[in-house]
Amino acid sequence: MLVGGMPQAVAAYTKTNNFTAVDLVKRDIIALYEEDFGKMDDSGRAKAMYDAIPAQLSKNALRYQVGKAVKDEKVERIVNVVKEMEDSMTVNVAYHSDDPNAGLALTKNEEYFKMYASDTGLFVTLAFKDSDITENVIYDKLLNDKLSTNLGYVYKNVIAQMLRATGKNLFYHTIPYSEGKKYYEIDFVIPHKHKVSPVEVKSSGYKTHKSLDVFCSKFSDRTMNKYLIYTKDYKRENGVEYIPVYMTVFL
């Protein structure tokens, strides 16, 4: 997750066993991406939106807040930019499914989306891009789960990457609380034959899965399986399949 899968980054790690050397390589790759974004969209919106991916995910908002990444910009004006970024394979975009069922694409809301980096190693470097270099100590603390940063959004990024690698399009769904001020959120919804399966991603606190329960209660007639992806061993309990991260490719 920290090194990522870019060949140059992997080569740097196997050669040096040094995260700082890996980080320098990843920053060069990100610089090339940003140069390409400038060719794609000379207004700078694509570059700004890419750079803001970690900040956007860490807010745990219902959707990508375009106005926070690009000042005074409206989501309806950047739909085509998002599509171009997605086509470039530098990002993975999860769209809100307004009425999740087997035909997820039919209920896709193009103005409600979440954006993930296509490579989680690059995502980690983006998250600490405000400093000139990401020190080894930060990588070490991330590796040992000792950094105060909430790692949940890092895991969501890697799950998005793994699902896309298996050919799945990305969708998520939200359900408002009865009082209407907060929402239950299903991180990913995947099709299974004529039904769908909700997926919740946890880096900690995995014993609770209220969002899964609410989703399955509301859409009981169209739910196939109930998945919770976490960092421990596989088990099935009370109708929930607890999946270790590495098994995501088998969903």
C-alpha cells in the first residue's frame, strides 16, 4: 500500500529498501501526471482535483466537494473533466447509485462522486505532498499503524483500486438518518447476478456495521451478500462475510 504498484517505485524499493528513495520516484510520477492534466485541461482544474484527493477522502463527505478543490467551481461544470481524468486511468471514480439494483449504471449520478487515486502508493505521497519529501519515519509509522492519521481513507483507496483491477465499475450509496442530518454510507456496491452486494471498508472498529444493516433492511429484496472488508482473518458471522483486504479480488 505504501510503495504502490508503479514499476519505478517498486524497483526503487527493492534496490534501496528506503522509503525516501521510493517517495522521490513517486513524486516524479505525480509531476508527470500533473503535466498531462495541464494538457488535458489548461484551466488547472484537473490538477487541483487530483491533488485534493486525499483531503477530500479524509473529510468523509458524501461526495467530492468540487468547490473546496477548485475555488467557486460547480460540479455540473466539471463533469467532462472528471470523465477525462477517469479515461486517463490516473484516477478511479466511484459514482453514487441513487437506487442500487442489478443495473447500477442506470442509476448512476454523475454529479455525486468520490475520486480515488489509481495507485495507492501515489495516494500516500499525495497525502503528504505539502512537505518537500515524505520522511522514512512517516512511512514507518504508517506501516506500524502508529501515525495519528486516520488510515480508513487509505484502505478505501486500495479497495477501490482492487475492485477496478478486477474489471468492476465503482458505485456507492448513502441513506439518510431518520432525522435527515446524517447519512449511512455503503463504501461500494457491486453487482451479483440479478442482485447487488454492499461492501463496507474498515481499518478499525470493525465490530459495528450499522450501514450494512440499514442497507440490507431497506433493500432486502435485492441484496445478495453482505461484505465487511477489514484487516483480520476471514469469517462469516450473523450473515456478514468479514473479508481480509487481500481477498477483495475474489468478490
